[in-house]
Amino acid sequence: MHHIKNLDKLPPKRENVETLEILRQLSKSSKSLGELKGIAQIMPNQEMLINAVVLQEAKDSSEIENIITTQDELYEALATKSIDGSQVKEVINYRRAIFLGHDLLKKQGYLRLKDIEFLQKTIVENNAGVRSMAGTVLRNDKTGEVVYTPPQEKEQILDLLSNFLDHFNLKQEDTPPLINLAILHYQFESIHPFYDGNGRTGRILNILYLIINDLLDIPILYLSSYINDNKSDYYRLLNKVNKSDEWEEYILYMLKAIEETSKRTIDKINSINNLLVDTIELVQSKEPKIYRKELVELLFEQPYSKIEHVVQTLNVERKAASRYLSSLEQIGVVASEKIGRETIYINRKLIKILKEH
């Protein structure tokens, strides 16, 4: 029989979350994350990077919730602004929520409860807000058995959220921020404050927490692809903390996710950068008349580009913009495709890099 254990407030006992094993892994994770922060700063165009990585994250994070889309569907939807299908829409909403969260942080430097509610509402498009009805339980998809019963009373949920936010916004003097990130993620998922969208909101809070603590400048590290690859461990370990206060294995899992994902993202940034340099050289040598740095960067910011993007970015007539894109297609920089009435020019080599794990 599932027993209901009251969720403790933060912080947990220090000796449970700062074991020798955890501190060893912490130094590896911090090193990889530091390298990622550094390499992201030397990218000539930050937008390019944010766009690329955020869409991948929106796709992966939604996949954890069994919302399945392809990268192509998403880029197509963004380029043509025709968003068919609720799954594509949910992923696009998630992407919007990341950008909104990042803007909020830049403006105010901390998050309030109403900000978290705003992010969740952006993802799921409803106004239900924090749970006010008892009866929410988490079940095993396959067996239907109740795995976890989150706090039921609205008063208790709000009390736990306020404790969560105190620890989220405070610069932690004693607990290293990456360990704290794992603790906060566990706590948010266990409070389970909303009827829907808790996992996705919690994963956006992870990235915002790294930014609040100056561990990254821009939102480019996401743990969802790692969680997707190791999904059963993720739920098993969250549960273990919950049932018996065993933190070590769960925190190690989250720290490894940070290390692995940082390394993957560094590889991805290097590949994008090399492709950018090669593309600039190719256009300069084969089509010097139309070469403009902004034109090439646009194809990286918007891997699915169209004539009006070029018109806006370069401030040229439609005719010229169309000529530029045709010339780029002839030398193999982009490939055109008719989608509905529009012609979209796709930077296939970039899409290939973005799809790599």
C-alpha cells in the first residue's frame, strides 16, 4: 500500500546531499559547464545558438511527456506560422515559455510565484493555476498503481512553493549551486503544484536557475535529452528520495546529466561554428557579389528561411532577396521546398547538426 509521506521543506540535511561521491562528480560537472559558458561567449551570434538549442530542448522536454514531434515539423511551423496539430503547438508554446522566462530574469533577476504560474500557463494554455482540488496522484503508466501522492491542500502547496522560491532566488552561500539545482528540481516536481505541465515548467526552472547563478549567460543547457535517454532511472531516483530520503544517487544522476549535456552542447556549438565559417568561405568564393555576413548568419538563425526574412534582415527588395536565395541554392548552401504556398529555403547541413544527439 502506498504511504503518504509529508514533503519536507528545504533544505535537506547537508550530509545527505554533499557526500564525497557527489563532491567528486560536482567538480567534473562544474568544469564542463564552465567550458560551455566560455565557448558560448565566443560565438559571433548568440541568437543563432539560442534558437538552435532551445528548439531541440522544447522537442525533447515535450517528448518526456509523450508529446512527439519532429524537428522538421517544428521549423516548418515556425517558418510558415501555420501551426497544425496540438503536439507541434505545445512544443512551440514551450519554446515561447523559455524565452519569456529568460526575459523576466534579465529584467528582474529573480522569480515570483506569479512568474512560475505565467510560464506554466504559457506552456499548457489554461488558467487553472496552482492546484486547489485534492485528488491528484502520480500513477505508473503501465500498472496504474499510485507511485506518489503530492501535497493535497492548497495552503500546504503555497507554503511549500514559497519555501521553494526562497531557496531558488537566494544566492546559496553554503550549498554549491549545481547540487542545489538537483535539490530544487526534486522539490518542485514533488510539490507538483499544477494539474498539468509540472515536468516542463520544472525543466525550464532548471535553466533559469543556472542563469540566476551566473553559471550561464544564455539559456543553452538543457537536461531533457539526457533524461529522455535515461527516463526510467530519472523517475526511479526521484521516487527513492521521496520514499527514503536517499539523495546521493539522484543528485549524482542530475550532476552527470549536467556534465554530459554540457559536453554534447560544446560539440554542437563547435560543429555549428565550423559550418558557419565554411559557409562564409563558400559564399565569398562562389558568389562574392551577394556575400553579406548578415545573410549567412540569417540562415543559421533561421534554418528554415524565406524571402521575407531576407527582406527584413538586409533591408532589400523582394526581388533581390529572392535572387540571393536562389544563388545560395545553386551553390548548395540551402535547399528550397514548397510548403503550402510558400517557398522555404532550408539550411540542411545545419539541421543535420541540430538533430545529432
